[in-house]
Amino acid sequence: MTPPNETGSRSNPNNEHGSPALSGAWTFNLGVTVWVAMFASILIWNIGEVKVGTIGNTGNYYRITLVAFSAVAGLLGILLNGNRISRALSGPLVLLGIYGVYAMVSALYVPEYALYSMWKALEVIIDVVAIGVILCYANSFNAAMTAYRVILTFFVFLIFLYWAEAAIWPDTAFAPYRGVLPYAMHGILPATNGNALAFMGALVGFSCWCRASRPATVSIKLFYWGIFLVAMATLVMAQSRTSLFGFLGSMVVFFLFTRRYMSLAAIGILLLAGWLSTSFLDVAREYVVRGQSEELFTSLSGRTKSWQAAWDLFKESPITGHGFAAAARLEVLGTGGASTLHGAIFDVLVGVGLIGLVPWLAAIIWASMRVLLLTNAPHPWMQSTIGRSVHAEMLGVLTLVLLRNITSSGLALHEHSFMVFLCVLAYGAALRREVVTYKTTKNTGPANLSRLNA
């Protein structure tokens, strides 16, 4: 998933301006290793039996081993970069660290499920540490982009794996469903529900669209367009509305920030023509409604009822919360029900209250504004075609994640959405440092810059 002309070649305009650190080449370090292990830990290869009245699978040694390895490797990464630890102290990342630490403390509020609560919080902290270690290295921008590409590569592999499984076991991969499409797709092994699979399709499809729109050979463009079509088929067959809306939102953002106003207008005209077409409108409405009753549709498949119960529980302890991850399952959903409230902000409110919500929400807003404000940064990277395109892609990814988490809790936990968001955060932090360094170089000269960076 390496974008054309971002591998540090001589054709890269950034190298001509003396910025090889922004070449976008694949770069592996200890932080990226931790990142890979933490992402792999999300994959569910075995659904073990969980006793009635309990939550969490204490026999999932695959996940336990990977998280334990990541904890040790992350600590080692910090020790090896002790003289550069300040690089990791990006404001949003520090706030997410505070969120994770308090999430562990909140486990005291649910003594019966304290181990589960602490474990879920520990996973969040290790994700944050992994990004911190990545930012400690001198080539942090390339490493941050590598972390993002690792996720894309995993997603592409999983999407093709799931389609192969669907071809072999169609009765298992496609479950009967309502609406214009009588079946909905989910992943068999590793086990993945339709919502998560749709998010994979949306992210991969958007990323491939961005890459196919950049200068490249015909074979490379065909490669990306091929993956794009498979990703779009996955998104449609998984039947997740928020991922679909998130994909559309990310596309609008990409066109706006790459200044492709004519393309955006053309697509808008086509959509308007489709909207005015009675047959198209009927099919689109039926796909979105998915055969649900008006009550079920307006309640977002019953989510609003859980959110109301979560809000009532939050008001009982608005400051400290009731216990990270565990409280929602124990007091709202039931230990035998769903694992999250399908709304990130409600999981945060119930679990860690305002003490946890403030740093969590502030980190999201801060990181988002940082990437947005870097759009017009006075740096050769942002003035190049490739740089603007990559930056627009990251803004689009951010849009997709935020829209998806209106009806998902992945941004509050160690899940795909949270890890993708951390990639955007790392991109913004690393790019900001390069911009500051570039300004300093222009003002002080290379000789003085080497002394400043010592």
C-alpha cells in the first residue's frame, strides 16, 4: 500500500527541497513492532466459552501473549529513547495517556470485574505508548506513515481472506438480512462482525481511491482500482450505514482539500440526478432502511435506548464514572449482551465520567485541529502535489473515523478505530515537528540547526 512517488526516490519533490524525512518510505522501528503486535491482538481466531455472569475471555492466550509482549517491547522502546522522550510528549497523546491511566484507576469502582476493566485500559495505554515510541525516533514521520500502512495492509489481507472464505463457505459468510440485499457479509476467521468489516472496506476503498488519483503508471493505478472495487463490494455487502456515510464524507473532504472542485461538482450532479430518479431513490431508501420498522430505524437499530440508559447511569456518578469498559456491560447491556454501547462518547461517560471524558475529547479535538491547521503550513511537503494529496487523505481518514464512531465505541477502546485515529494523531505530530524544524532551518541556517537539535 505504498503510494507512488513516496518512497524517497529522486522524483519526490520533497527531496529536492532537502526534506528526505518526509519521503514517506516504509520505516520500521521498535514502536512499529509494538504497533503490529497490538493490531494483531484484536483479531479473534478463537471464540472461547465465557461462563454465565462473567465478561472477557481469560483463556484467550493469543491476545494475552501479544499484549504482554507489546507492553515489554514498548517499555524497552521508551528506555532506548530516553534522551528523546520529549518527542513523544505530543499534547493529544499525553491527554490520551491520562485517559488510559484514569481508566485503570476506575477499575476500583467495579471490584467484581476489576481485572477486566484494568486489562481493557492497559490495552489503550500500550497503544498510546507505541505511538509515543514511534514519535521518539528521528524518522518519526515515515514511521507514522508506516503504522498507517500496516493497518491498511492488514485490512487488505483480511478483506481478500474473507472473500475467499465466502467463496468456500457462503452459508456461513452471508447471513440472511432485511432490505434490498437479502444477505449481509461478515468475517468467518478471524471472526469479524459486519460493522467492523464495513469499516475495513470503507478505509481501504478510500485509501485506494486516493492513491489511484496520484501520478503513477497504468499498472499501479489498475492495482489500486482493483482493490478499490473489492473494498466497495465489501462495504456494500457488510451493510453498515455509518461506515458508508463515513466513506462518502471522507471523499468529500479529499476532493475539497485537493481542490478538485469540478470533480466534486460532477459527482454531486450525478448524485442529484440519482436522487431525482424515483427508482434509484427507492433502492437507496430501501438499502438504508434495511427493512426495519420506523421505530427501529429512528432508534438507530435500538442504540438510542441503550444510550438513554447509559445517560441515566452517567448522571448517578457524572464525575468519576462507574468503571472503564466493565460498567456499561454490567449495568446497561448485561454480561450476556453486546460488549459496548455502540457509541464511543457514551462508553466514555459511563466508564470514566467527566474525569476521563475531558482528556479523551480534548485529545480528539486537539489532534483534529492540528491536522486541519497544518493544511496551509509553509513547508515544501504541503506545497507539493503528493504532500497535499496525502494530507487530504489523512483528513479524510479522520472524517471516516469520527463519523463511524457516532454508532461505534471503537474510538474509546483498543479497537480498529482507535488505532487508525492514533495514526492520524502521529502523522499530525510528526508533520508539525518537521514544519517547525523547516522554519528553524530557514531562520538559523543548517549549522545552528544541528546545535539546536543536539
